[in-house]
Amino acid sequence: MLFALAVLCLVPSITAVAQALPPELVARIGAAAEQGRSHQASLSEIIDERRQIANRQLETVVVSAIAERPELFQSIMREAYIQAPESHANLNLTVINMFPGFAGVLPDLSVAPPRQAEPEAPRRIESHDARAPDVQRDAAPGDRPANWPILPKEGGIDGYADKDPLEGLNRVFFYANGALDLVIFGPLARGYRLVTPEAAQHALSRAFDNLASPIIFANDLLQLRFHRAATTLSRFAINSTVGVLGLFDVAAELGLEPHDAYFGQTLYTYGVGDGIYLVLPLFGPTTARDAVGLGVDSLFDPRSWLLGSTERLALYAGEGVVRREELIDAINYLVENADSNYNAVRAWTYQQREAKLRQ
């Protein structure tokens, strides 16, 4: 993978002597280890023995930390060994699969390096969403970007908690999707962030937004929002030409602000309820109403009937990486702080759906 190759190039610069970790990173690893143990205890009766000793929360945080600070590889791994010795073997397998170039430099447990550096000033997370300001990891819910989750323990509303009759099956798909994200989509997104200038990231995001204009236009019409439909059509025409296929949002500079519309929202305007909460393979969390909307929106999408299957798949995969990169910081926050990843994502889905429905 591109990301693994990028990190592999850094291996020669990693010395055999482990460096001290920032206190914040030590805390992240410790919290993930404890979360993983709690999760294992809650599911021990329904999962196989191999997965009982796998700490996915810890593995996710460790992989993310290595991606952010590859020069601290040995110290990160050593700290994970200390915090969760029972996960040592599985953690090694995950990290070696993700970063093959590090296989020969796993830390020697017989040497005890310093675990912690001098205290640092609070680190800030840089949001790559142009509409959202930078926030601190411990920022209050109202100070975070709009696309970040408000966790249930922070008072975040989970309106789908009582609409989840298929929770057992949903959890299976949720953790299967999480495994794919851990192995494929997350590393690709971090690699994309690593090698792509921020200005180019925003430009590609705008280009994919522009490609969705036909879907938005069709739903604007179905919702009888003709002024919004005219705005969408004008934005598409301007940004596809003067804006170089949407790489530049010239229309916004002319006062034509973007908005979103999709068929699930259209059904909502006609009084159709959410239905049950669902987690779909690959597509992730949604509701019965919005799952129907996904199918209808694909019919509105010119890419579905203008492009061949290979080109369409490549385009959707590229958009998936771009969208996943936009959520790196928000997902990291959720994984590090949620009591239950499943419940937190369900609440986050509800919060985002409610915000979009009221646009």
C-alpha cells in the first residue's frame, strides 16, 4: 500500500534506542488498552478465542500513533507492551502487517527506556475540514468542528438507541467494517494526508462535492425547493467550467453557497420516518429510510450510467479515501474517548443525520 511504502522509507532513520514518549501519547495508549479489556470482557461469551485476546482499540491507537510519529515506533510499541502485555503477540502481527518495514526493529523487552518526556503544552488537532476551526482534544462539545461526535457520556443524543432491533447483526457488520478500515481505508487516508498538500486536499474534496451536484439537484426538485435547485444547477455549471471541474469553488465566491440534499432527506420531507438503525457492509451506519435513499441516489448519479464498472469503482474508491481523510481527527477522538465505539458511532450517526435533515 502507498502508506506502508511511505513509512517504509523512514525505517532507516529509526534508531535502536527508544525515545521518550510525550505524556499525552502514553495516556492515549493506556486508555485504549483499558477500553479494549473492557470490550473483551463484555463480548467474551460470543466471540472466538483468537478474538478474545485481540485488543482492537489498542491496535487502532498504536497504528495511528505510528503513522503520526514513526520516529517513536519502538517507544510506542514498548508502551503498548507495558499497558497490555496480554496483547503482545496480536499487536506485533497487526503492526507488522501494517508496516512491514518495521518487522526487524520491534523493541527488545529486556531494555527499559524512559516512558515519558517532559510535560508539553496541550496539543491541538488540526482539522482538515476548511469549514471547521482547530480544536483541542479536550475541547467542550460546543468548541469542536460540526462534523465531530458528541459522545453519549458527554450528553450526546443517541436517537437510534431504541431503533436498533438488529443490534447483534449490526455489531457484526460494524466490527467487520472496522477491520477493513484498520487494514485498508485508515492507512490509505493517512498516507493520502501525508503526501498530499492541504490545499490539494481541499481542492479534491470540492471536486467530489461538485460531482454530487446532479444528485443534489434532483432531490432539490423532488423537495420542491426550486430556488435551491437553481442554485445547485448554477454552481455545477460555474464550478465545472471556470472552477476547473470543481477544484475551485468559484460559485461560492459569487454568493452561491453550497448545500446538501439526498433522497433520504427527500423522504423525510414527505413524512417518512427513520425506520430501524442499520449498519451496512462497506457503507456503514444508516437507517432503513436512508438505505433506500442510497439506492435511489445512485440512479440520479450520472457516474452510475456513464462510466464503466472499473472507472466507477476507481472514482468511488478515490472519493472514499478523500472522505475518510476528512474524518481522521474526529474518528481518533471517538476511539480514544468513547466508552463503547459502537454506541458512540450510532449516536454520531444520529447527530449528523439530524443536522443534515434540518438544512
